[in-house]
Amino acid sequence: MKILMLGWELPPHNSGGLGVACYHLSKALSHAGASIDFVLPYDAHHPGTEFMTIHAATRLNPIHKFGIMGAYDSKSVSELDLDKIDMRDLQTMRGVQKRYVGFVERLLKKIDAPDAIHAHDWLTMEAGMRAKQLTDAPLIVHVHATEFDRAGSFGSGNPIVHEIEYQGLMMADRIIAVSAITKNIIIHKYGIPADKIEVVHNAIDIDSMGAYEYDGRTYNYLETLRSEGYTVVSTVTRFTAQKGLTQLLRGFARACEKYDRLVLLLAGDGEQRDELISLSAELGVSDKVYFTGFVRGKQWRDAYSVSDVFVMSSVSEPFGLTALEAAHYNSALIITKQSGVGEVLRSILRYDFWDTDKLADQLVGIATSPALAAQLKQDVKDEYTRLSWHDVARTCLRLYERMKIGATA
């Protein structure tokens, strides 16, 4: 089975969960016998990707990618028609996307025709549609997030991106949604028939986490507080409206009014950083909130390891791989009801993203009940270890086969 995989990022040059999911899905598909050509918009070394062939659509480096063309940025998109975009302009998202489409056109003349085209999110949908036109291979669109998710509760997002998503979803032969929440958005916001969409939840590759010895020196001050009876609450995320971090701060501040021995670790970065720093001061908890900046590698693992409670506060989270990662590193989980990962985990506490009072009560409840905290940590481990990327790959392969048979019937 030959797969043309169209993605926008891979570890270690990823800015979020999209690249992580693409990597582990591709790896599991390869182990199941698939041959994968993976197209990226930038040029970089990706260790541990020998199982597939990676193609760089441009000579941009990952630093450029994190600047003007971050994997989740849609605010600057102002032109729908790629024909009006200058392919030489790599300073805009649309310019890079046009170069990406052109590269896919040329690539298809050099490689064997794919049995299936697998495109991830709006960033690659146009390239997927063009590849389908050129090869007549079935197009699978994998939706990790929609523009409605990225907008959070602050409007509906960029209408141009909505149009790209609509076109891609309409032209797709099959759609994979990472959760039932995402499937419902696709049905109700884009008018796509339910029977065209298959829910395939993400998973976690425990083996890839490797043996890791936590270095308490990274967060020495927080460890000192833990030894004095403080509970460390954390989140690892992008600082955007979608992630509900202002509500998290407000809920945390309310919790501190009821129970003083709490601290909050905010690991990540984004456009809301300064707003969050100001809000923590306004709420009187600036001495209890710690900002790490963007983390990866050792610092990323240590941020999970120092945590007692992990909160996913998202306004709209199609899935939420960080919750599975936090569970692996022995955190109790509090997750909004608007997060898709709650469809595969039961041993968690949940709240509506806007209900800061309930969040505060849940934080205090875990912090003041060691028995509750221990039970949540143990039970969620029993749940997340049953999730496997190999199962996800088998589901995708069956889908490819059905599409291939349907295309030749």
C-alpha cells in the first residue's frame, strides 16, 4: 500500500500535537507494511524517520516555520485563490501553501502513483485535492482541528480558512475525525453527511517515551514547595484563545482563596503570554504562577514530571494528546467537557471551560485528598495504556483498502 502523506510538521520541529500524531501514525502504518512519501513545507533533519521518505517542499528552515507560518496560524490568511498568489513569496502562509501544492504536482511525476492520499488539516487540503485530480487516488482528509476550534469562543475564525476546509471536506472520499466532538462540528458547521466521517481517536506510543529519569533540579523551587505540602498544577500548551488559559487562571485564583498551598506551572508560549502575566497579577496570584516559555525534550518531560495535577482547560479541543502524556508522567487529570480525549478516558475530573468555580473545587478536592489523587493517577494509567497507534494504523489501512476497492469498482 503506497500512501502519499501530506503534513505540516514532524518532531522535533513541531509546535503542537499535529506533528506528534502524524509521526506516530506514519510509523505505525509503516510497521504494518505501508510505503509512505511524507511531504513537509520546510527542510530539516528528523531523527527516527527512516521508515518513510520525507520530501521538503521548500528550503525554508524550521525557525522560519515557527515565525510566519506556524502550524496553527490562520489569522494572516487573506487570499483564497492560490492562482493570485506569487509562488516566489515565501513570507506568507498562502505563498508557502502554493509552493507546497506545486511541489506535490512535480513529486507525483517522479514517484509511483499512490494508492491513497492522506491530508492533514486545512494546511494541506488544497494539495490533497490537487493530488486527487492528478492521480484519481482516493483522498482521505484527517481533521485534527477545525477553524471553529482554533477560534475558541472568540468568533468563528477566518472565513477563507473555513472555505478551504469546506472544499477539502466536500472533495474528500473519506474524512477521519479525531473525536466525536470534531465529527459533530464537521456535520453541523459544514453540512457533511455523517456516514462520510469516521472517528479515529489518537493514541500514545509508550515505547517512544523511553526510560526517563526525572531531574528535579529543573524545577528545584517547585520541588521545594512540594516538599512543604504544595500541590503543583500544570498545563503544557500553546498560549492561544482556544486553550482557555484565562479561565484556567481565574479558576486557579478561586482555588487559592479556598486552599493556599497551590502553585501553577504554565509551560508553553504564544500570543497570550503577556495577557496571562498581567492577569495573574490582577488576580493576585502572580507569586504562584510560573511561566517556563516554550519547552521540548528534557524540559518538556520535567514539566510533566513535576506536576501533581494536569489541567486541559481548552474552549474547544478536538482531542488533546498532552493529557495522555501527562497521565504517563503520573498526573491526575482535570479536563474540560469540550475536549475529545475525554471520550477515551474515564478516570478524570471534567468541567465546562467557563465554569471556573467547579474547576476551583476540583483543584482543591485533589489537593486536599491524597487518596483521590492517587486513585485518579492509577486508574487513568490503566485506561491510556490500552490506546495504541497500531490500532489506529489498522483502522486507516482498512479505510484505504475500502476506498481503493471503491475507486476501481
